[in-house]
Amino acid sequence: MDYLIICVTAVLVSGVTLFSGFGLGTVLMPAFALFFPVPVAIAATAIVHLANNLFKLALVGRSADWHIALKFSLPAVIAAIVGASLLNGFAALPAIVSYTMGGRTHEITAIGVVIGLLIVAFALLELSPRFADLKFSPRYLIIGGFLSGFFGGLSGNQGALRAAFLIKAGMTKEAFIGTSVVSAVIVDTARLAVYGLSFYRHSFALLPSSMIGIVAAATVAAFIGAYFGARLLGKVTLRAIQLTVAGAMAMVGLGLAIGLI
């Protein structure tokens, strides 16, 4: 069941993200979190996200504006390291409170509350018409890099903020797409390094044996979704998809925050 849900999510969202404002990491992380601890889910999502962006980089990377990409990505890397380190700090904190429901004991943890509420917040932002139209002046690129990188490192939610700051940087459509992919690859590489040095170094033995297989399957599924997305989803109403996915994200986020997941 875990393979099915995660891979189906990866295929659909990877295809939809070609047209909509939703990012692969924003939606795939809650799917991983249904079956694995939150830090593991975020790290696993980052691997899939990076692999998918490397695939895209091979396709559109040559169109990137490297001056803008570096101006945005360098502060994003610093902030991503801070966010990823903060994630590891939250993961090490003890449970805030525990309670029993339906014969099971549930724990409300700091990391569950923070990541859960961030998922809910980004789900609501993605659906907001005002947020969709939000665009920042090019002079705020450094600030945008910090914000996008920080939330990328902390929770994996970075695509929406990155787009809002890059969209008005005076680039062509091709350069915008290429620059976004380059920036995503740089941030993903930085946060994965922190996850690897901090979380996996101390908790690798606790990871389920199926983790590598699931991450590999999700990566292949994301490739398939990215390749066939335009053909498979061309006639689907994106607003309906956004409403459905945002609702699911909100429920998962609330579940994480109150300890049900």
C-alpha cells in the first residue's frame, strides 16, 4: 500500500506541476509522512525532488540565467542549511504531550506541529488567488532566496516562494523555467547534505529496509509523470486537482500537528 500511494502521488503530481502552482515536494512529502517519521519523509522527498530536478535540468538547464540563479541560490543555500539543521533539532525534541484515542497512544511532537502547520499553510497559500498573483520586484531576489531556501530546508516547501520571486526577474519563459530548476537543484543538494550528516548518521539503523526501494520507485514514478504529464493531464481541470490535493494536504498536516499521523 505504501508503494502504491507514494508512486501514484509522484506520477500525478509530477505531471500536474508542469502546469499548476503545486510543487512535487509540497505534495509528495505528506504522502511519505503517512508511512514514515517526518524527518525520514522530508529527506526521502528531497531525494526524489533532486533526482526529478536533475532530469529536468538535463532538458532545460541550458536556458537558465546563471547570474540570477546564483544571486537567488547562494542565499537560499545558506538558509536551506539553517532550515534543515532546525528540522533535525525539532526531531530530537521529546514529545510535547501524549493521549489515547481509539485504543492507541498518540504523541504531539514539536516537529509534527511545525511541519503539519506548514503543510496546512502552504496548501492554503497555493489555493489563494492573491498568492497566485503575488510577484516580487527583482531587487528582492536575495530575500526571496533566503525565504525559499529556509522553508525548503525545514519542510520541503520552496517552489511557490521561488516562483513568486523569480517570475518578475525579467527573464524569458525558457530562462525562468531553467533558472527555477537550477535553483531547486542547488537547494536540494545543500539540504540533503545536512539531512545526511545529521539525521542519517545517527538514525540510519532505524530506517525501514524498504526505504531505498520506495524512494527509487517514487523517483521513477516522478520521471514518468514529468514525461507524460502534458499528454495525460491536458484535459483535466487543474482547479479541481488543486482543491482535491490541497484538501488532502490540509488533512495530513492537521493529522501530523495533533499526533494522529
